[in-house]
Amino acid sequence: MTDQFVIYNPVKLHFGKQVVEKLGKAASSLGKKALLVYGKGSVKRNGAYDDTVESLRKAGVEIVEYQGIKPNPIVEDVDKAAELGRKEGVDMVVAVGGGSVLDSAKYIAITIPAANSCWGYATGKIKPKAALPILGVLTLAATGSEMNPLGVVQHDKEKKKIGYGHPLMFPKHSFLDPSYTTSVPADYTAYGIVDLVAHALEGWFGEGDASLTDRFIVSIINEAIEYGPRLMADPENYELRSKIMFAATMALNGLTNQGKKTGDWGVHGIGHAMSVLWDIPHGASLSIAFPAWLTLQQNRIPNRIEELGYATFQTNTVDDTIRAMKNFFRELGSPVSLAEAGVNAGEEAQQELLEVMRINKVDGNVHKLSDDDYQSLIKHMI
């Protein structure tokens, strides 16, 4: 266990049916004018948009809207939304949607006061000095963005997708009503379950002996294994949606890294490269990348992989653990190869992926990846 560590999470999380009714009161304590950001319309079908607007208006909070955030959020949208917020003089950002919308809101919140592009933060060239308050209304259980200070943004021209975090990017309040997730399509429900498992796994492969943290990680993964397939068979089941939503939040709010060197994020880097090239949904990229990464590591950290398999799938060997992981992802309906994701991964596509992995300097925090590893990983993902 690491000698010293700090636990800090200032997000006030509101969980359960109709919690968005409390949004207006929370928002009015932070300001008078909100930039409301969301995606391409699903929030208007599941009721989250109407409930959010009603709550804000009842509390006397003025609303300025920015619509159209993509599932893989891009620099242009963040910068345009920040410019709008700056022009309109908003004093808070309210995000309604999944992780991509919340990630965008975090970048928007630190970009509005500075009048520069969000890309400067993502690349580490500049540091945020101020941020508008962020409130989130979550409609997809997946990324854990509702309770952490992290965000990912993509630059298509540079073929880069970068994750960045700063304490100023913690939401002040997040509102999680599982009812909003009952209409999420089957594929994105599956991708969300994969994403939460990947976050937990990345904590598992962090460095350090923190037995209680490992128990937290295993419990989160086992929630997904037990309830994920049941949810796929009964997608409108509120209780199952609640279990998966809570597990996704716990998988990336700091709980899975305590007492360890920060979780190993190489798999996310691999997935980001696929998203940049082929716009593969984030969770789908992870179900392709993680089994490949485990295969690459099977002779390097066999004991750690075996311990994982025994604790989650009751397997006894590395091979059986990897096979069980693939079978679980397939059972959910998420691809475990590029071919299953609809990518014709011939030599040209493989070379493109290799180049994008190089451009993004894909690597792990603990388990480092070489150029030879890139090439092996690509072969394992075909």
C-alpha cells in the first residue's frame, strides 16, 4: 500500500427518482444564468430535458442552450459552446446527457473564463485558473464523469483524443435518476457496462497492495457481471438500471485507486485511437482493447490476471480469464474485435491504427507499452 494518499471528492450526488426537482434550488444558489448543454435530442425523448428546464425556470434561473455534443466530444463543439456562454454572460454550466456531455461541460466551464481554446488544457500547454460551477443530469450509466474531475476531448485534424483532469472540473452537483436510462438503446447500454468494468479493471492493474481497494474493484465488476446480462434482457427494469448506474459512478470516483499508484490507463489510450479513426463508440472500443491487452500481458503479470479471473469469473488460468472476459462482453452485445465492430482491419487499416497510437503516445501508467507492443495489440484486436 502506498505510504501516503489523499481522498478528495467534493461532488454532491443526488440519486433516485425525480431528484432533478432539486436541481433548480442547487443552481439558484450558484448563479442566475445557466448554459444548458446536451447532445442530439435523446434527452428530449427521455424526459430529462423537460424536467431540467422546468426545475431551472421554477427557481428563476435563466437558460441559454447549446445542443449537439457528439458521443466522442470534439474541440470545435466545446469552443463554440464556451464562446456562446461567454457572450451571454452565463455563470454556470448545466450538462444533460451522458459522459460526453458532462466531459464537454467540464472543459466549457474552464474555457469560458479564459477565452482560449479548450485544447490548450487537454494538451497541458495551459492550466485552468478559474471555472464556472458545473451541474450534471446524467442519462447514461458509463463513464463516471458525474463524480470525478476528468474529461476527454477529441481533435479530429490532429487525430488525437486526450483525457485531462483538474480539481476545478469537479461538478458541484450531479443528479442521477435511473429512470432516464431506461430508454437507452441496447448497444449503448452494453457499451456503458463495458466502460464501467474497464474503469474498475484499470484500477485493478494499478500498482500497490491495497487489499480493501481490490475488494471494492471486484465488487463493482461482479455487480456488472451479475446484473448486466439481466439488464440487457429486461432494459426497462428500473432496479437493474439503478444497480448499473450506481456501479458506473463508483467505478471512477476515486474509490478504485485509493492506496495504489493511479490505475493503468493504457487500454483507454488504445480505445481512443480507434475512436479517432473510425468513430467507434467508447465502450465498444474498450471491449475490443481489453482482451487484447490482457493477451499481451499474459506472460508478464499472469498472477494478477489469474487473481482477477478467480475473483470475478471463478476461473483458474490466464487463458480462461481472457476467454471469460470476451464471452461476457459478447453476451452483452459489445464487440471484442475490430471485425465485430465493422472495421475491415486489413494492412492499411492496421497501419493507420499504429500511426494514431504513435501520435497519441498510447501508454500505461504502470505497464508501459512499446512500439512492438502496439503491433502485437493490433494483431490481437483483428
